[in-house]
Amino acid sequence: MSSNPGIVRKTYQDDPAVQKRRWLILIVINLFTFMSTLDGSIVNIALPVISKQLDLPVAQTQWVVTSYLMMICAAILFFGKLGDIVGKIKIFKLGMIIFTIGSLFCGLSHSLTTLIASRLIQALGASMTMANNQGIVTDIFPPSERGKALGFIGTFVSLGSIAGPSLGGIIISGLGWEYIFWVNVPIGIIAFIIGIKTLPQDLTKLQVKIDKAGNLLFTLFILALFSGLLLGQQVGYGDYRIITSLIVSVVVFIAFIWVQMRKQEPLLQLSLFKNPLFTLSILCGFLVFVANFCYNIIAPFYAQSILNLSPSQAGFLLMIFPIVMVIIAPISGTLSDKIGSELLTFIGLIVMVIAQFGLASLHNGSHIAFVSLWIAMLGLGSGIFQSPNNSLVMSKVPRTQLGIAGSINGLIRNIGMVVGITVATTTLFSVMSHKAGYRVTGLIPDRPDIFLTGMHVVFQTSAIICLAAALLTGWRLWSSRRSPQNEAVHSN
């Protein structure tokens, strides 16, 4: 092992050829960022159709979604570290190929077994691209444009995560469920061809060994945690198997941290969390994804079952959120390059809190314009928040650790999705069951009041989650204003 683990010949910012095509590189990265995050949520709306055509119970088809998220979270830290070792761009390119092949196989699947196996292949490729996209962008773009570039990534991450139900509904109604996967194939091929011509060779690598013990423990932690959280929605969290699974996840996670603290070359650089900007930004990003996925689960039910909109009408209504984000996030990222990121993240979170409380006030007689206003405001707040927060996460990380830092950000995002789904469904059905007087696991015909009661509590909960993130960000902003040494957020 080399005494100097980081081998840095020069930077991409010194290479005129790379700088000339940096925005084209960003487009390629964002295409895969969008597709890989979209495929974490787009399948939800297709589950009833998949269940009917493959003659399966809906509970079993949930594994089509679950297996994808589990694989991404289990593998993303490994591929982030591997990107730092063998090259972030090399791993990203390989991920592009694997994701596209997995998407093709998903559309060709005619049984649950083959569909889940194909989803695992797809997720493997997605985790390779997710783990390294932010690191590549941080490496290539100069500090003066980094917030804008990371803002575009943040836009496409959230766009892919939130647009699933609406875009999926439109594709399925017009073409069929297979096309939610097949649409990735031509896009993936085109993006890969452009990527081969535009993505540069890797410059920054580490000469270290892979942490096998850390990888094994982290994979076991993800499997136990996700099994407990996601199966708990089906059988209830009082079941001894679910409790055991969650306890095992806690024990294994403690063992993982213990091993990481004693490893010379750990999978997870715990020293990154000594930086309060990095740690608080990661935590706030997690809380925002939890809150947004509460919305993502509840909004389609409200639009179709309470407002009685058709699937396509509901799809267009829900598209307001990502459309507003697409417009706002790059503007916010550009602004963060000029005025710093902390104030913008705080403003974005406050707007989200207001929007979530607004959504909690909706009922079965709410005018569509009023519903649209609150959805647009939630997109506005998310757009203002995401770009500066991503910039805060990546701006203080050494170049030799950009891969693992980006993979931590991606991991937290995906865990936030799962926790958001869990919080939304558990809260919704618990409140509905209490009001109905018996256990409820679905919508009750002719009783919109019971669903609305549960929906109100879910949105109040997500508003409180956003408020907690806003308070943390406000404290960070106040602390940085008091400490002159923390004022330069983008000093590198």
C-alpha cells in the first residue's frame, strides 16, 4: 500500500477540453440520474396491472419495488468506495451498461422471479451511477459553477423520485407496464454513446484495499432494516419476526460502526461526519426525502379516490411538483454559488413546512386550483432546498473521497424514500383503523372522511419533519454567522 493513498495528477478544471464539454457531461449524468431514481417510484403505479397480468397477489408484487431499493442501498457505499479506488467515471460507465441491460430484461419478464432478478440487475447498475454522479460533477465543475451543476443533479434526483406516479400512469395507460422499463433502453444506449465520447479518463484514484468485513455487515444491516420496515407494513410491526428483524438491524449497524472505527481503510470514512456542514446537510436531506415520500404515497390516492380524477388527470396534477422543481432548482443552485447555501436551504424548508400544512387542510371539496397551489409550493420549497443542500454536502469533501461522499448522499436519499413510505402508510392506516374501529389496510368505499382524517395526520407529520430540518438549518445558519471561520461554504 502506498504511503500516499491519493494519486492526483491534475484536475479536470485545468483541462480546457473537459471544461469545453462539461455541460454535455452533465446532461449524460443527469439522464441516468433521472432514470435510476425514477425506477424507484414509477413501478408503484404499475403494481395493480403487473399483479393482474402475472396473476399474483399485490403483496407479492411489492417485492418488485422493494428488491430495487434494497439492492441500491446495500451496494451504493461499496460502489462509492470502488469509484474512489478504480475511478468514478469507469464505475459510472459500467453502471450505465448494467442498468440498461437490466431495464431490457425487466420488460421481457413474464414471472415474478425473473422480474425481481432483472430488477436486481437494474438496481446494481443504478447504484453504480448514483454512487459516483455527484463526485464526478464536483470534480469537473469549478467552485463558481458547482452549486448550479449539483443543482441540476438535485433537480433530476427529485424529479425522478417524485414524477414516478404521474409519468408511470401516462405510460401504462398508453403502452403497457413493460414500457416503463423499455423506455430506459433507447435513452440508455444514446446516453452511453454520448458518454463514451464526452466523459474523460479518471484522474483521482486511491491505492487502498476493499473493506470486506464492512461491506458484509452493511449489507446485512440494509437487508434486516428493509425487511423489518417494508414487511411490517403488511403484517404489522407488533409481529415478533418484524421486531426481531429491526433489533438485528440495530445490532449489526452498531457492529458495522465498531469495525469502521478500527479499520485503517474503512468502507465508510467516519471522519467525514466530523464536519458539521456535511453531517447536518446529510441529515436535512434525509428528512426532506422522508417528507416528500409521505406526499408521494398519499397524493395519488387523494387525487383519484377523493377528488375522483382519472389516472391521466391525476398524473397531470401531480406533475406540477416536478415541473416547478425543474424550473426552480437550477435557479437556486446558481444563486447558491453567489450568496452561499445555508440561507437558501432554510428558506426552502420553511416554504415546504407551509406547503405541507396547506396539504393537511385539503378535503373532498377542495378546488383543484387550491390543490395545485399547495403542490406547486411544495415543489418550490424542494427546488430551493435541494441544490444548495447538495452543494453543502459535497463542497467540503476531499477529492479522494468524493465517491464515498456522493454514495452516502445517495444512500441517505434512498433510505429516506423507504422511511417515508413506512411513515406514510403506517400513520395513514393506524389513524384510519382508530377512526373505523377495526384494522384498515386500504381505502374504505363511501367513507372518504376516514381516509381524509388519516391523510391530514400524515401531512401534519411530514410538516413537523420538515420543521425539524428547518430548525436544524436555522441553527446551522445562526452558528455560521457567529463563527467567521465557517462563513466560506464553497472555499474549495
